[in-house]
Amino acid sequence: MKKLILLFAVFATFTFAASAQEIADNAIGLRLGDSDGFGAEISYQRALGSNNRLEFDLGLRSGNNYDGFKLAGLYQWVWQLDGDFNWYAGAGGGLASYSFDNIPNGNDDSDTFVFAAGNLGIEYSFDIPLLLSLDFRPEIGFGGDLYDNNDLDFDIALGIRYQF
């Protein structure tokens, strides 16, 4: 059984490596969306190889009774689906700071915490230097006192980036 699992892992690795598409060295743009409000992020991607990259996002968030910013960093693996369509998966984390209104004690206050994140998405690279993406990013927060950020948060966003 162990040999079968090892054989499958080696086969899957070669399959993904063989179908990897060359990704842009750099891409910068916007990532728009959130799980329970609206967020806009400035997003930068830097290729590390032919099928992996780093993504850094700095964004503003707003929703019912809160405003804040979030800084995220992710390592992503990219695989070709068909032609100019790719899918990607990754993991990372970040730092967030939120200002809350109307919390249970009636005061306005703020909270800063770190979070761990996963990432799964699909993207399309046009013949012009434009990249559109749709991704899903589950996040779990650690270290906040005022807001119950130890729960899982599901962030869904649309990205538009210029490739260079």
C-alpha cells in the first residue's frame, strides 16, 4: 500500500510539473471582495519559478460596525488548466487591525491580530498583460481580544492585475 501511495505521489508531481504554465514575473493590481462586507486590496505577485509565486496584499476592510486594514502574504503553486486558464493553491498568513463600533460594552475600540490563510483560485491570462482571477481564501485569526476572530472566515474575491 505504501508503494502505491508513493507511486501516485510521484506520478501526480510529474503530471503537475509537466503541465505548468510560465507565469508572469510580476503582477500588480486590485483584489476586490470579502466575506461579510467590502474590501479592496492592492495586490502584488512575484514569480519564484515557472509554477510558484509569492502574493502580497494590503487592503482596507469595512462592514457592519467595523473598519480596518489587512496585510497578507501567501505562497502559491500554479497549474495550467487549459490554454491561458490556470488554477492555484497556496498558504500564508498576515496581520490585521480593526476598529469596532457598537461592541457589546457600548464603546468604540480597536483590535490587532495575526491570521493564517489558505488560498484556492482560478485565473485567466489575456494576450494583453491583463490577469483576471477569482479566489477563495479561508482565514483563521489568533490573538484578538475584542472581536471573536478565532473563528474561520471565508474571503471570496475578484482580482484584476497588470502583468509585467
